[in-house]
Amino acid sequence: MQNDTSDITRDRPTSSLTDEAAVRRQDLRDLDDAGLRELLRQLGQPAFRARQIEEWVWAKNASSFDEMTNLPKTLRAQLEERLYLDVPTEVVRQASADGSRKYLLRLADGVTVECVGMPSRDRLAVCASTQAGCGMGCAFCATGASGLTRSLSMAEIYEQVMHVRDDFGRRVTSVVLMGQGEPFANYDASVGALRKLNSPDGAGIGARHLTVSTCGIIPMIMRFANEPEQFSLAVSLHSAVQRTRDALMPGVKKFSLIHLYDAMGDYVDKTGRRPTYEYALIKGVNDTDDELGALCDFCRDNLAHVNLIKLNDVKGSRFQPSSDARAQEFVRRLSSVGVVATVRNSRGADIDAACGQLRQNVGRRSIR
């Protein structure tokens, strides 16, 4: 695994086509519909070819122009001259006894990202990354330990979901942007990926089954509340005590809990949707009686669901997960003040389950 990619940036072209030079060897997935139609006009092709190409790219996840068999060979050759299809390469795939699979994918510039597929009966959930690495620096997170390499494009986020779909050979029914990175630090690409996943011309997943998980970047929460789609929101809370939260999540110190509380109230009023608070229970840190009382106060009389998470076992971490009994006490106390709380079923416990863990472990083994 390459360890020198932190200073790599991608000069990705914009989707507008103003001259021929701007078109040459551009990633097809970076072209919007208008840009693709303009290119086809320049090539003397009818407009309906755009719909055919987009179906191959977004619905069928084509990896080459040769796969686009309903296009004339001459057009395929012209597209090959001007464009390329940036499809990620699978570096590692780990399969858990519970059926979940974790993937490390290498992008065109050598940067690697992780995603996870979690099947259950007739459903397939995907956890996708929005950045390679993360700049938020959460103390208990394996991804945060490696820092931020770069943000991903809309297509790079979308392609993770398609990779999982194709590997399982079944339709994806829900997606959460909860892998590596902070989605709201890469807002436009993250929301763009959600829209493509929601589109009937893309993955066709219902908006309420598409979730963004944020550390709590308040201005972007308010922007998200104004989006027309009914996407779901999860906020990584992890403590309702300011001092504890600042220590665990230094990247959002400037967004106080008081302001977050107000913002979430505004979000609920604006959207009418129930947000989720993610809370990783850490023994002796945020699972004390005082922490529990503060969490009850934060969530009381607030439309919210608390998702209690058993902390992943990350090598070298000073943090340990709380006991199952303590987790159930959190559920009981929250329920007593009218707050719905559940303990998230842990998946992939026998593989590198934590976000960033697979990337780090493979990096140490120098697999290329």
C-alpha cells in the first residue's frame, strides 16, 4: 500500500465542455447530463445516445466502452479517444461469518477507501466513504488516526455502492455515508451521490433509505434541512457533556452542544423527520451515570432515536467498549424519559470492522 499519497490531489475537469481540449480523457462519470449531450452533439450523434450511455454508467456500472453494445462501434471508439471510465480496483475483500463483507478499493490516483456490504434476508445495506481518511481527529476512530488524504468525487462515492452490489449480485436497499471521512466536509459530492443513488436512472434507492452521518457541522445540517429530498440524518454525538465531547471529537469543538441542540430542533421543525444520534459506548469515558443523565437531558422532549454502538476493538486504542449490561441500562434510562434507544447489532466482528482499520492494516503489510 502506498503511504505517500497524502499530498496527491486530482485535477478533475469540470462538467462543462467549452472546447475540445477540455474533453480529452475526461472521466465519463464526471460529466453531467448537459455535458454529455454537448459532447454527443459535437460528435454528430443523436441526443438519445446520452440516455443509453448513462444507463450503462450508472445503472449497469459498465467498466469499459466495449460493454456498451447498443452503441455503434464508431461511437465507442470516439468516446474512448475522449473519455475514460474511472472504475476502482479491489485491493482486499474480507468476508465475515455473519455475511458482511468489507472492501478496500484503490482509486485511479492510488488513493484507497473502504466500504462495507451488510446483507440480511432480502436486504443489502452499504456503508460508503466520502473521503479518503478524515480530518476530524476523533480519538476513538481508526480513520482519524491516519488523517485526511483527500475528498472523493460524487462518482467515487457512488461507485463504492455499485461495487458492493455487483459483488453480492443483488440490489442495494439502503446506504449510509458513515465510512471514512466527514460527509459534510465534502457536502456537494456527498449529496450528489445521494441524489444519483436515489434516481431511477441510478440505483433507485428510496430517499429515506439514504442516510448521512455527520460529526455535527451545524451550518451543513441547516443546509441539509433545506434539501428537497427526504434523506435521513444521523449525528455522531458520543457525549452530551461538552468537556467529554471536545476530548473525543476535537474536530467539532467550535460547534457547541447548546448550538447543536438548537440546530437539531430547527432541523426537526423544518423537515418533520426523526434524526438519529450515534453514541459509541466507551468504558469509563462516556458511560458513567453523569454522562447518561446528560444524554437523557439532551434527548428528552426531542424527536430523536439514539443508536448505541458497541465500540470496535482497534489495535493500540486506549479505549475499551462498555459492557452489554451497561448498554442495556442506557436503553432503559432513555426509555424512561421517552427517548427511543437501541443497541446496534455489531457486524463484522471477526474482520477489520472499524472504519480505517482495514486500510491501516493493509498498509502495514505493504500490499499493492
